[in-house]
Amino acid sequence: MDARREKLIDFVLLVLPWLLFLLPFQLLRARLIEAMVFVSLSLAVLVILTGRASLHLKGKLWPLSSALGALVLYAIFLAGGVFAKATGMWGQVMAVYSVAGPSVVQLIGVLVIGLAEEAYWRGFVQRYFTEGLLGLPWWVSVAPYSLVHVVSGMPLLVLAAIPVGLVMGLICERNGVLASGISHAVWLYLVLYVFPVSSILSP
């Protein structure tokens, strides 16, 4: 009975993002970042309370790994902006930037999103489920992380999630969930507020 209960919990936790992502990407798109705070924090709390994930660090070089990961990902997204312009998907980039503003709520929220998303996607989906239960390589977990963004209705976000999943997944594998969480948050600050791609590539 306990085994069946645990499998049911795993199933619910895996399906939940597909439902919750409707909130920021469809129902509350004008408040996307604030809604993502709620969604990511809810998922993180659930996987931590059920013992399926934890925020932890490994190794002494995690600060370097976190910083380098954020910078590499920023460079990838800058190139992605050029790709979006060339393929007529620039409107999808601007749709995201239209809801980003450096308010206190968003600036705090971005830190929460970075840490919480990593607790769920890398801590639970990558380490616990993909590697632990299925015995598969960590990079397989990039697939569900990317595909869940189909809910957004923006193909560019589905593609963009692939490098995020790969970079953050590698950092998590080497230095732990907390290291990838910090890197995720730093990258979000860079790409949304410090050096927004929308400003750099705008005509």
C-alpha cells in the first residue's frame, strides 16, 4: 500500500506543472513573473516536504560554477535573440519582456523562482525521478522541462528551455541543487533586468 501511495505522489508531482503552468502563461500572462513565483514555490515546497528534493551544495568551486553558468546561459540567450529576429519570433521575446519590470516584488520573486525551479526540476525531476527511479542519465530530464513550456503557446520558450535545462542540469550534477538555483537566479537578473536582450537587440 505504501509503495502504491508513493507512486501516486510521484505521478501527481510530475503532472502538476502541466496544470499550474496555465496560470502564468495563459490565465495571468500580464502578471507572468508574479504567477511564476507562486507556481515554482508551490512545486518546490511539495517536493521538499515529501522528501523528494533538497537544496544542497557539492564541491568548493560552486560559486565559480554558478557564475559561469549564468554568463554562458546569458550569451546563449543573446544569440537566441538574434535567432528570434531572423526567424520572425521576436514578438515572443517582447511578450516576455513586456511583463518584466524592476519592481521590488519582481526582484525578490526572481530569486524565489531561480531557487524554487531548481528544487523541482533539478532536485526532483532530474535527481530523484530521472536518475534515481528510472536510472537514466541526468540530461534526459531536459525533455520534460522543455516540453512543459508547450503550455505557454510560444515555441521559442520550448526551445529556450533546452539550454537552460542543460546548463542548470550540469551545474546541479556537479555542484548541487543550490548551486544551480543561484545560477538560475543570477541568469534571470542578467537577462531580464541588468542587460535585457530586448534592449540590446532592439533597433
